[in-house]
Amino acid sequence: MRYLIVIGLLGLSACSLLSRDPRSGYANEEDAGGPAPDIYQQKRLQVESEAKEELGLGSRPLSDDERSGVEARLHLKRLEANLNTKREKKQYYNVRSGLRSDRERIYFLSLPTFEARERWAQSRGLGNQDEVYSDEVAKIIDSNDISLGMSQKAVSQSWGDPDAVETAGNPIFGYERWKYNRYISGNEGYHKELRVVYFEGGRVVGWERP
């Protein structure tokens, strides 16, 4: 009986000295310093904030319609990120400006095959576009930006049609100046900003924000 008591005490002592490795499936949240941060939730909040900025909604509380618009933009971004091949990306960005809303872009990208999307685009007069963009230019257009060497059509897809177009010199050289009036959110509310893009031979050679 005395041996059994000694063995029992040794067993309890060993258990009290046992520490749990946080990497094991047995460590509780208190041992690990609390639950791990949800990186997926953090990423979603970041992307949602970007979507709200793109839609001009800022950080104020949203109406039901505005919330629906943000959800549609998030869904669209996921579909765009899932375009895996150059062929798919070129097809999409070649017709993107002709798609009138996020919901129409979502519908287009949700069609099951490349051929189905091609037929749908052609049925609406969006097929057979002359210009095919590289992946780099497609990304610039998607971020609503411009770069040196971009074509006039690519600039139109990124920034829309200009508010004014001015030409200079012999038309054969293609010297043009496009002007955009944009309303930008600032500390004192919205203010008008003038953007000017310069073209030579149909390609961007510079821009300015006076």
C-alpha cells in the first residue's frame, strides 16, 4: 500500500511540472496569450475600406443601397483576382469600360467559360475590340491610373471621356491635350481638381495637375 501511495504522489508531481507547447493542440487560449488575430477579417476590412474610397463613400455610416454597392465591389474584386490566364485578363479588360456597372461586370465574369463570355460580349457589340492590353496596362486601368505610353483608348477606359480636348500643330503628329475636372474629397469638403493629359501620336507623353 505504501508503494502505491508513493507512485501516486510521483505521478501528480510529474503532471504539475508538465508544460504545454503553444503549437500543440492542447494549449488553451490563456496559455497562448489569447486568441490569434483573424488575418482574414483584417484583410477584408482593408479591402472594404478601399472599396468605399473608390466609390466615394468615405468612412461615414452607409445606407442599405450604399452597403449593397460596397458588397458588389468586393465581389467584383474577388472575381477579377481569380482571372488566372492572360487570355482571360485580356478578354475582360478589353470590354471592361463597355460594361456599365459593377453588377454587369460581375455577371460577365460569372459566365462559366471564355467562349460564353465572348458570345455575350459580341451580342452587345462589345466584341472585336481593336486594342488588346498587356497585363501591366490592364492593372493600371483597373486601379484607375495612367502611365507614360498608354493609348488614348486605355486612358478613356481608366479615367473616362475627357471634359475637353485641345489639339495643336499638324494633326499628323497627334498632339492633343485632354482635360478632366474631378471633385476630390478634402478636409474642407469637396473641391474641383483639374487634370491634364498630353498625347503625342495617340500615346501619353505627360500629365499635370495645375
